[in-house]
Amino acid sequence: MANNFSHPKIFYDFLVIYKKYYSIHKNLPKIFRVTMGEYIMEELSKCMKIVVMANLKKSKEDYIKSAKLLKNLRVRIEILKSYFLIAWDMKFISHQFFADIDDRLEEISKEASSWHNWFERVLLDPKGSNGQPKTV
């Protein structure tokens, strides 16, 4: 069976962060690991889920849902940034690790913003046929 679905770059960017964080997560102090550390893992997982859901688009309604999902994704990215800031401030992660993750999250946020804007342009394009988004 041929599978035509592929994840966008933003998914793989989250996957890189997930893998980097996972290698550090297991060595965090237990109280932090089972609280804030788990929140970080959960948010990263939810972000990847949002990306997959936003990428599954077939109708105008799907495009509208995807645009909303991407707004939510940007909020979750800011939450992740704050969680990593807490970990760095408490000296559980190195300055280099924090800087790398923060830069990657900022890049992902820009990608999500561009993707969201693309959905908005497609939805507002009056050339769509029968109320359906114009295929790009």
C-alpha cells in the first residue's frame, strides 16, 4: 500500500528537540523530572500531534481547523520556552543546551507562523472553487 502522507519539516524539528531533551530528561533530579520534566515531554508530544493534525487537510473546514491548531501550537511553543527557562534558571540544563533549544523553538514558531499565514491566504483567496480552498 502506498503512503502519500509525509510530515512537514516542523515535525522533524520537534523530533530533534524531543530526542535532545530525552537524553537529558532521564538525568534530571527526580522531583523536577516527574513534575516539570514530564510537562516538557507532554508539551513536545502534543506539539507533534498538532503538527500531524494540521497537516491532514482536505476541505475548507480542515483548513480552518488547521489554522486554529497552528495558533494553539504557537502558544504551546511559548509554554515550552518558559518550561525550559525554568530548567535553565534552576541550573538543571546547561546554558548551551538552553540556548540551542530556545533558538530551535524560535525557528519552529516562525515556521508555524508562516504555515498559519499560508492557511489564512488560502482561505481568503476568492479564486477557490465551490467554497473549497484553492489547491496549491
